[in-house]
Amino acid sequence: MKYVYDKVAANSASQNGRVKVDSQTVIFEYTPKAGKPVSAISKIVGTNETINNVAVAADGTQVGTPYSNTPTPEITHNGITYVYNSVLKDSAPSVGNVSEQEQTILYGYIPKKGGQVLAKYLDQNGNAIKNTKIVKKQQIRQLVRIIAMSQIQKSLPKNGLVYTFEKNQIRFKRLAKLK
């Protein structure tokens, strides 16, 4: 811990003068040295996009005060779940001491892979009009919409009827979302 000289205490003997017969005590007062903040910033690997920013130690915390931070295992940002991957280049350590310089811990995150993506073809009553198709066995969530859209067929014949696709954006978004 660091301290800086502040003043001679009001009830102190003078710091300059002559020696006296009685004992004298000079009292020097020190205050904690204020440090700069420590923050933890989570970014998407390969981009400069910040998905989370946490204050680990506030501005003014005493220099030398220990700090510690652990990355969040998963972060959801803009509807996409990201998982912790690594500490990024030029990062401050995740365990250390507050200093006179600002410190930033940099965590890298990558999109979480989801389960398989299926294309289902159903009529208005929920009955299958075509067999379910596995589009991808394992998929990154942000690509789901693009893949699912590629599986839409303009028309499907079944039992003497032709089913025609009509785009319903709200229903599509709900169906395309993966857990």
C-alpha cells in the first residue's frame, strides 16, 4: 500500500526547533495514495466490438490494493450468446494491485455453437408436408437465419394440393431462434 505525506499533525511538536528537557513527538500525517481505475472489457475475438464493460476497482482506490476478476463464462449481446475464449493481447492481469496507471483487463469471446438446425415444412395445422431436413449438425447462432432462409421453398406439392410459401416475418423470427 502506498501513502503520501500530507502534513504535520495539529497536536504535534514542531518539526523544526531546539531539543527540550521534556520528550517531544513530531507527528507526520500521511494519506493513502489514490490509484487509477481497473476495468474488465469483454470483446468479440477478431473485432473491436465491446460486449461488456465492468469496473473492477474504482478511480481513487488506494495504490497497492489487491484486485481480482474472473471472466463471465457466457455473455448474451444483441441476441447472440458468446463464450469466454481467452485473455487478449495487451491485457492487464486478471489478478493484481491497483497502480498509478489505469489498467484494463481484456477478455476475448467467440459465438457459442448451438445444436443442429432443422428445416420443417408444416401446413397451417402443424402437419408435415415434407420431411424434416437437417440443415447443419452444429451451428453458430448468428448464421441460423441465413441458413434457414435458404431452405424456404416457394411451393410444395402434397396429397394433390400445392402449398405456397408466404413470408411471415414475425413467425419466422420466433421459429429461427435457437436455444
